[in-house]
Amino acid sequence: MLKIIVAGNGGIGKTTLMKSFCYNEYAEDQKLTVGTEIFIKKFKINGEVEYMQVWDLGGQEHFRFFLKGLIKGAHGAILGFDIKRRNSFMDLKKWLAFLRSGDPNIPIVLVATKLDLGYHPTLNRDLAEKFAEENNLAGFVEISSKNKLNLENPFKLLIKECLGCADAPTEFLEYELDSSAKALMTTG
């Protein structure tokens, strides 16, 4: 199972991305993640069914003290910023250092969220691409969870990077919990 971390400032749309990608659900007014939330996604690559465990990290500064232990053992990461919020772009260096503190060679894909809203006047695609290139990231993808634009692309890039199979076709499958997992979730 691949362990993928999703990181970036609070309120940039990380959880909305995960719910749209994993469950095909979109919520306009998503509550901020407290600590972490874990999502599972099933995929097929080279004819083999695999699983991805995606850890959506709360983006508030006061959670970082305990998030450090959660990034250990991650195979890859998505680092996001909200294209309407300049501060979320300016904080990318801090998040990058945080992610690489667990593994300096971890593959990371940069994601620009909320593409449907358009870029902040002082941000643009060129700045994001330059950041990705200068920091040796595995790629850059612009997404819109609301419009379901490019949601699979950052995950496909990471899977191929983590598994070392650049040309392998990747297909995402619906993941359903078995009856015992559903019972645990409903009973706590």
C-alpha cells in the first residue's frame, strides 16, 4: 500500500480534493481538518490492483508539532496552495522543508487548487512551475475540485514516480469498505 501525504496551509482545499477524488463528493463549505484524516483509494497499474492510503494533514500551524510523526514512511506527497491566496503560495517553502524532513528524496507533486476561481493578481502558472522546477518536484498540476478538473493527475504522477513505472497506465477504481470495516466505522 502506498502512503501519500497531502500538505499545505489550512483552507486551501485539501480535504475537498480528497472527498472529490475518493468519493466523488463535493462540499462547498468544508470544515477545516483537525489533525489528520485518512482516505483510501484503489487503483490498477500494469493489471495489478493496488491501494493508496492518503493522509490529509491539517494545515494550521498549531497542529504541526504532532504531524511530524505522521509523515514517516510516506512514499510520496502532494503539496498544495490556493491560487487565490498568495500566503498559501508563500508558505510552500515551509511545507516543503517539513515534508523533506521525513525523507529528503520523497517525490512531491505541487498542486494549485481552486482553478475555477482564477489566480490571485500576483500569482500565475509560471511562478508555480518555476517553484516546482527549482525545488526538484515530480510535477505541477492545476486542479478544480468543484469542476472535477485534473483530480486524478497528481495521484497518477505520484504513483508512477513511487513505483518507478513512468509509462504504465493507471486506472482508479471505486473503493468500498467491507462489512467489518463499515461496522467499525459506525460503532466507533
